[in-house]
Amino acid sequence: MVQINSIDFQNIDPKILAAASALKEGKIVLIQTQTLWSLICLLDDEKSIKRLLSFKRDNFHFNYECLVDSIELFKHYVPDLSPRVETLLSFHSRPLSILLASDHLPEHIGNLSSKIAFRLDNSVGISTIIQLVNQGLWATSAFIGAEIKSNAFDSINESAKALADEIVELKNSKNFTGEEAVLVELDEEDNLEFLRE
């Protein structure tokens, strides 16, 4: 995990600092991730995760994911990460969620499913927040079902806005795709199965 004293606080957008502070207080934050506007909370915050799980109750693997900012943090949660997955994460052009088993997540997440979707998010806002809170984030898009027609703030589901304790809109954000991540799973022979393209 990252050392907090290695972070240059003077050059961080105050909105990102506020988002990290809100998350540490057990709040849910609505923020733009690398893919879509999403609701996020801390992985180790069981109460916030329960609140977030109430937003979407079905199709669990397609609706929730653990966000990490680096291969190192990915390996903190999935120590036996396949070299094939590492290579895929390094070279895949679109954001990629990978359904994996992990014994290194908080118990309240590990009990939800035998496999969890993990996504490496290298957007400035999310990666900085992860470094500030020193853990991964639990996330779900702020859209329900097939309603994603635009990633504009005005098109976000009203119930997502109501669930958020804080809304963080970052200006001049780069490398946002405005679409869901590709979702893959590895079979027993380490071959990729595409669940969402």
C-alpha cells in the first residue's frame, strides 16, 4: 500500500481531498471514474457498502467492482494474479474489469460472492483518492440497467444522486471513456471469456 507521506498535497485538487475526507467519514461519493459517473465508498466500510448495495440488487457481477489504482494494489487483494492478467491490464486499450476470486478482501465483501470484479482505474481523481485513503474503492455506475445514453451529469439516475452524500465534479478531467468497462473472466485453463464487450 502507498505511504501517505509520499503524496504531494499542495498540488491536489481540493475537491479530490474533500472526496477522500468524505469517504473516510463513511460517506458515499458520486464522482466520475475512468468509465462512468459512479457511486463509490471505502472497501473496509461495511455500513457504506450495505447502503451502496441497496442501489442495485440484481446482476451483482455486472453492477459492482473493486477499483484499484495500480498492479501493486491489485496484487494486495489478489496475490496470485496471473501474469496473463497483468499483461492484459498493461496493454488493453479500454478499461477492463476482471472477475476474480480473492481471500484478501474485507469479510463483508468476500461473503457477497465467490468472485469480485476488479478494475484498474488510472483517472487522476480516482487514483489520487485511492492513494489518500490507502485502500481500494467499492463502486457501481450511477446508471441502472441499459439506461446509459450519455455520461453527462444531467443523465445520472436521480436515485443515485439521492444516495450520494457528496457529489464531486472534476473539471478538465482526461481519459474518461463514458462507457462501461469490458468485463472478462478467466476459465480453468487461463483463457479469457468476455462477459461484456
